[in-house]
Amino acid sequence: MRDSRRKTGRPIAPATLSARAAAHVALKVELNGEVAAHFYGHSVALGKFSAAATHRIKELRAGLPLRDLASRRRTTDQEIARLVRRLATHGLLEFRLGRSSRGAEQVIIEPQVPDYWPEMPQLAATDTLALSRFAYMRRRGSDLVLESPRSSALFRICDAELAAMLGMLVTPQPLKKLQQLRNPAGIELFALLVDCQILFKVDAVHDGGLRSSEGNDSLVLWDFHDLLFHARSTEGRHANPLGGVYPYATSIAPLPAVRPRWAGIKIDLGKLPITDTDAVRSIAKILGERHSVRTFDDRTPITLMELSRFLNSTARVRSEWTAAFAADGGGGPTMTYSARPYPSGGSSYPLELYLSVDKCEGLDRGFYFYDAGEHALVSIDVRATELEALLKSAAFAMGESGVPQILITIAARFGRVSWKYSSIAYSLILKDVGALTQTFYLMATAMGLGGCAIGSINIDLFARMTGIDFYVEGPVGQFAIGRASPPETSR
Ligand SMILES: Cc1cc2nc3c(=O)[nH]c(=O)nc-3n(C[C@H](O)[C@H](O)[C@H](O)COP(=O)(O)O)c2cc1C
């Protein structure tokens, strides 16, 4: 693969892959050799280094060729390699690919997950490559970027010829043919893109339609926009700003809390008499009392009996059946269906509950799956650090220092919905999450418990904890629950 030659017979120099500190990162060296990375008001300590090594840190601005780091001849090289790896772990590096280490930039690789490291899988001359149907190129500011929700990195394409060449890969191209093209980023670019699942090797025997050849059935079931929405609207698989950062606070006025009135004849509903039955009065009372609770009374935590009651009323499977017609009246192939306490688009019920338990009387701290069919909890072995990270991220999202007694992660079995629905599958799932969330809120209120929905979830962390690929079954919502702190301390 590396010994590519043009028709002239002259060997083509391999492209150089170098690592450099990302543009938003400043590396500061203390007198005692401690190095720290500063970015967006944060700082990360990277360890202590020798004077010789810290002297070379400025090279990380221009870019250090990875093959030099790999050689590790001198102690300083080893130290710099250690520093580079630490920066990579925190997602503070970017990688440059080009024919020379100092020349014009061809491709810049921006990691999207914290521990991304560029790998170049071996490509054979007989390989045929094609663009993933999840890959796309777009303008970002004045850059052209190539990305994919499956990829751990984004590729900034700095050369228009290169962009045109990548465009050719909408149809499968033999590597042999690609090697003949003028390619300023080298054949190495293809290997890096294969590693990031932006390109894939086409299976000549089985691949009729490119959709089916990209891996398992779970991927086949995803629409392009749905997978992109899932990966970009959650945490863990991209490096974009996330959460309440008020990006337009200085440039655009906020919309008012209540929509300005339409001009027109007004019918005042407040003047109508209220004639309630007991059932209406009690549900109206619960709706009136419902509010988010973010602090919990750890002296008297929620009990296993309360948790069982809560899950039984909100999420337990009430019945199961097989039918050729969906509960929403539409015809279709024979499927199994279930009935549960909350509504679900097409009666699909793709949502599953995973419980991170910090404190619950009668139940050990740990990670559990709620088997809604059996109304049982099944414990799942996870690393203590990952359980802690999940609970802490919920506390962070609620702006609290203490973790919730129980954190319910609502995961979706995406294929359950996308097997049937095109274009609307992911949005249906999110609507189901809304319906389930309100069901949780109302039951928690009725039981005198406290709860709070949580908007941001790390889908990569969940994938690591469960060992399930993020596109097979993954988090789409969270709900913290427990015994509320006495009123004066809850918000
Ligand atoms: C989809 C959704 C996401 C939410 N995410 C968070 C969150 O991440 N952190 C938080 O403290 N509250 C979160 N909340 C709770 C809202 O802040 C709360 O519902 C809102 O402030 C109204 O207050 P109330 O629920 O007490 O009536 C979320 C609510 C919903 C419905």
C-alpha cells in the first residue's frame, strides 16, 4: 500500500501525519516543569516534564510527525510522546496529514471522542472502497468538513481537488485506480477514513446495494438523518458545544416566555364554570403539584417497595400479543405487540429502563435493567467508575453536588421503530420519551417522591457500560428519582 508509484515509476513519498495542539488549546509550562493545557476557561494538568522536553513543546504548535514519536530514540522523544498521548486522551490534539510536515495543509483531523488516535488499517491493492452512506461533506465557517455520526473524528478537507476525489467515492472505486490519482494527502487518507468508518471496503460478493454492506442489520435500519440527530444531539460522540451555553446571548434577543397574542376575537375560557368529578379533581391536583426535584433526602432514601410500585404503575408490560395490524390501525406484517401504561407511537414500545442505584433501601448500589415483561430488576456488572460517572453527570446536569438516589436511563431499541417507520423513527422515539417522562413525573408526585428529567446523556459512556453499540440500543432520556429533600432545601 505504501509503495505507491505513479505511471512514471517514481515512488511517491508517503504523506506525513503529525500531531499538534488544537487551535483553542494553549500549553503553559511552569518553572518546575509542570505542563497544563488551557482552553475555554478550563485547564488540565498534563504532568511534569524535563527542561529539554518542555523546550520542544512549541513544536506541538506546528505539528510533530507521528513516525518521529513512534521511534522514541531519546528520553525527550519518549517524554514528548507521553505528553502527546495525554493531550489525545483529553481530546486536545488535532492531526495534520500532508506530503510534507511543514507544507500547505491538506487534511486536518479533529477528534470527536476524547481518546481518538489515528489508525491506518492495512489496505490491499485488491480492495474496493466506497463512502459510507452516513458520511457527508459540509461548510463549517470557511472550512469544508467531512464527517459521519459513526466516525470518531472529523476531517477538514483543505484542498478542493481532494474534495472532488472523495466525491468519486459515491460509487465504489478500486484502490488500484485511486492510487493513480493525484492525491496530495496520500493513500494514507483512505486508510484513516476506513478506520473512521467514513469509507468502507465493499464486499464484492455480497454487496448489491450499498446500504446493506455497511455492517450489521442494526445499521441498515437507520435513516441517515436519524443517526446523525442521535449522535449529535447527545453527549459522547462529537466535540461541539453542548448544553445551556447561551451561544447567541450577545447577538440575538431571547424569545418571550409566553407567545404574543394573535389579533382576533378572544374567548375567555377562565369565565367558564368548573364541574369536576373526583377523578378529574385528583389528576388535576397531581398535575398542579408536579414539579422537578433535584435534591434528595439521603437519610430516608426511596425503598425497593416504592421503586417496585413506581415501575409497576409507569412502565410494566400489561399484556402481549401478536397481530398483523398495528394498534394504531395501520396494516402491516405480523409483529408482537405489548400494552404499557404510557402511549407509544405505533404501539412500538422501544424504550427500556436501566437504573443506576446510589441509595435505595433494600437494594444494593449498582446498575440494573428493568425487565418490564417480568417486572423484575436484573443486575448488570459495570465498572464502579462508570456508574459513578453516570450518576455524577446527572448531578451536574441538575446543577447539584449530590447524586440522585436512583437515575433511570431511558434507552431505545432503535430497530423496533425503524424496522417499520421511515423518516420519522427517531422523532417518534423522542416523543415516546416525553410521554414516559410525564408519566414518571405524575406517579412520583402521586407517591410523594421527587423526580427530575435530565436533558443531556453520554451515549458513549452507556455503550461502554453495556457493551452495546450506540446505534443498537442507547440512551434517549434520563429521569432522577428519590425521596425529596424537605421543602426548604428543594428548588
Ligand atoms: C426534556 C427535559 C429535559 C430536562 N432536563 C433537565 C436537566 O438536564 N437538568 C435539570 O435540572 N432539569 C431538567 N429538566 C427539568 C426542567 O428544568 C423543569 O421541568 C422546568 O424547569 C420546569 O420546572 P418544573 O418541572 O418544576 O415545573 C428537564 C425537563 C424536561 C422535560
